[in-house]
Amino acid sequence: MTGNEEDRPAPAPDPLPGSALVQASALVAGYFPGVDILNGTDLHCGEGELVGIIGPNGAGKSTLLKALFGLVPVRSGSVRLRGEDITRLKPNQLVARGVGFVPQTNNVFPSLTVEENLEMGLYLAPRRFAERFEVVASLFPALGSRRGQRAGSLSGGERQMVAMGRALMMEPSVLLLDEPSAGLSPALQDEVFLRTKEINKTGVSVIMVEQNARRCLQICDRGYVLDQGRNAHTGSGRDLARDPKVVELYLGTLATA
């Protein structure tokens, strides 16, 4: 339950730094003509920030990520990367500009080895494979030791590491993560959050959609609460986790232990 419209918290002011890496403004988007999932959504992510997006099921969280990555038609509004309008660019064009994306499901090639999966992430610059593999393997040591193993034989947590590693092969400036902890055990969820924080510490900005709201707010610099495709609340991760209205309307049903 998210409460009646009049009970929802008003969106907090969303300060826009002049050097925002990613800026989405008043996005209206949806999968089918005449059916909008996003209804004027705003978001910004600065250089080196880790931004979390939480909200109830059907709020438009994954749709927002897909709109940023050119997978969902944007009917109005804009997406900018370092000031450049990228609203209607295709995913391969966005990858070339430094945007990485890890979908929630079907995010590895199960019949390919770990190494081959990572090679697929570097198809635009294959000569950099040795260099980038070393960097990715330093973040995910298990990938280095299992580079010849087929991805389909890995555990769910290991497959998630492969998917994240593949997205990092092109050395993105911003990484979009869609529900990275979904379907994992609590221990593996903790591993995913730890690795996400480590990726962010290397200088990669991260925009992460998560159902594990409380854990997401613990590690993010800033958070957005989406409800019915709109910004319901915005603030630092710490402030949102302590906001009585956010706790009452969202964290009570969204947060997990």
C-alpha cells in the first residue's frame, strides 16, 4: 500500500549540479502507444555518485533505467549525458559513449564461457581485452579463476558478477543496474552490494534500481522513491531511510532484512 494521493510525501527539491553526468528531465515513456509508465520523472547523477531508485512494484523503476538506455520509447522529456542529448540514441551508441547496462534477467550468454561473455562486452574495442579483463578480474576474482567455465553452470550470484563484469569491459563512466540482488540469497545479496560499492569507488557512477530498499539506501549517496511513474521523494540515502513518511509508505513493505 502506498497510501492515498494526498498522503504521499511531496518530492523534495532535487538540486542539479552544473556538472551532472546523467540528467533525465520530465520523462514520459511507456512500452505501448497511449500507455505511459513514466509520468514526468526526473533524475540526475553526478560524477562518481551512487544513486539508488526504490519504489513499489509497478512504479516504473526498471522502465526508467530502460528509458535511460534507449530500450523504451521516450514520448517527451530528455536524457542528457554530460550535457549531450542522448534521448533517442540506440544502446550500442550509448555503450560507445560510456553507458553500461546490466538487465535483471537473461543477462549472460549461458552457452558461452566467462571469458567469451566478457569478450562480448568489448565487441566495440576487442584489442583492449587483456587490459580490461585484468581490471574486471581484480574486482571479481572468481571470474579470473573460472574464465573457461560456461556461464550457464555458474550460481546465480556468479552469473550476476559475469553480467556486471561484461558491462564494465568498455570502461563505462556510468553503470545502470536493474535489480542486481533479485533472486539471490541474503549472503549473495550482500556480495552484490559490496561489489557495487567497490565499482563505485573506482570512479564509475552507478544508478541502481533495487527492491531491497533498506540495503540500497544504506550504500547509495542519493535516492529516489518512484510511485506511479513519478518522483515521490528524493534525498540522501540516509535521510530517506530515516524519513518517517518514507518508512511508513514504502520501507515497511519494500525493505527486507
